[in-house]
Amino acid sequence: MVDKEVKGITLKTVLSWIFGVLFTLAGILVIIIDFWIGLIFILVSIVLLPPINTFIAKRFKFSMSGGLKGILVIVLLIIGISLITRGEIEEVGIDNNAIFNMSEIKGEKDSIEEEVEKVEETAKHNSKNSPNSQQDQKEEENAGIEPQPEQASEPFIPELYASDIYLNLEDIGFECEGEYWKDYDDNIKGVYYCTDSTSDYDYDVEIFFGSSAKVLLIEATGINYTSKSNTENLSDFLGYIATIPYENASPEEARSWVESNIEKHGVEKVFGEVKYTIYGEAKTKILTLSHIDSTLD
């Protein structure tokens, strides 16, 4: 009778199987998201799994001691953890940059609105206290003439400020500059001009604003210098202007309407109390946005 050798199962073998299988599954799942981290997990499983160690020993006449395996596993895990930490740091850096940029834009917008309000208050104070104004008021009272009512204020596009438009246009490559019109009009206080030109087209946007830099009228002009149709060469630009956000806007519907009617002249449609008008002939097309009760367009 021949005695068969009984092989013992050690704790080391059991742990090698458990962690080897776990790292194999983790590596397969993670490699889809991050190749290098997934590869490190698979390498750890190769070091741990007994069948792979046996194959390497028979094939290459090479085997690693338990201590060497432990050191190799620790080194690989340190590398994996460093890669995970680096990815998290980069994501946090991107989020912080985004928050900083949004704060910077909001600060610039608030600064512009405060500046406009100060200019208007100064102009009103000077006009009210000027000798000519006081003398005219006295003459009207003495002659028994009732003071004329103030001119009705022009309605604004709801919840839309000049900075909402020109800052976004600058972000996509337009060059913008603004100017204030002192004593030009009781409603219009200034305008921003934004332009973008190539050999194929000229894109121009004029943003007319009133008190507190609230927008009264937007006029976007596209000139097509190519043999392409206006739909091909101007629809992206005018369609983008149509998506400018304001209270109760319908940006996607407005874009679709503009792109469908860009070849027409004298067509208009209302989206959320704002009137969109397309006009122009041949290779020049103009899109205007104004309040439905506005008299400016």
C-alpha cells in the first residue's frame, strides 16, 4: 500500500487566493475608467495568485519568496494610491478654477452696474439743480402752464444685462467695447459693440442698454462673403444670438425658428415677451431682439 502525500492548506495560501481574486476583479472593472490604476491592480493579482506563481516557477525557473511578494505588493499599491490621489487633486483644481472664473465674471458685472448707476444719479442731480432747469420751471408756473409729463420709459428685455451678453461673446472670440451716451436719449444710456471678422464673414452685435445696464435692444448683423448660403454661413452666429438667456426665454425654440427663417425678410416671432425680427437681403442678414412693447426696432 502506497501512502499518498497530504497537502496542507495554509492561511497564506487562502489569503493569496482571496486577495488575488479581489484585485483581479477590481482591475478588470477599474481599467475601463483608468487604465494605469486597473493595470496596477492586475499586476498585484499576478503576484498573489498561486497558480500564476506556479506557472512562472515552472516556465521560467524563477520564484519569489513571501517577503519579496509582500514588498512588491506594497510598492504597487503605493503607486496606485498616488495615481488616485493625483486624479482627485486635478479634479479639485479644475473645480476651484471654474469657481474663481465665475466669481470674477460676477464681480465685473456688479462693478459695471454700480458705475452706471453712479453716472445716472450724478446726471439727474446736475440736471435737477441746474439754473436753466429751475428758471424754466418758474416761468411755467408763472404762466399757468402745467408741467409736461415725463416721457414713458422704454421697456427692457426682462432680467438681461449688457454684461450677460458681451462677456459671453468675448469668451467665444469676439472683441467688445462700450461707450456711454450722455444726454443722448432719456432711455438709451449707452451701447456695446462686439465684432468677429474673417475673410468669409463679418459678425457684428450692438447691445443698447438703459439704466443699470439693462438691455433695451440687441441688433446682430451677419455678412456672408462666400458662395455658401446664409443658412450655411450665418445660421450658427444668428442662432447663437437667439439663445441669449432672459426671463421666460425659450432658447432652443428661438434658435430653431431663426435657423429656419434666416433666408426670409421681415419675419418676426415672440418668445417670452421678447420680439425676434429677421430682415435683410442677399448676403446680409440682421436679427433684432427687443421687448414686445419697444419702439426702438
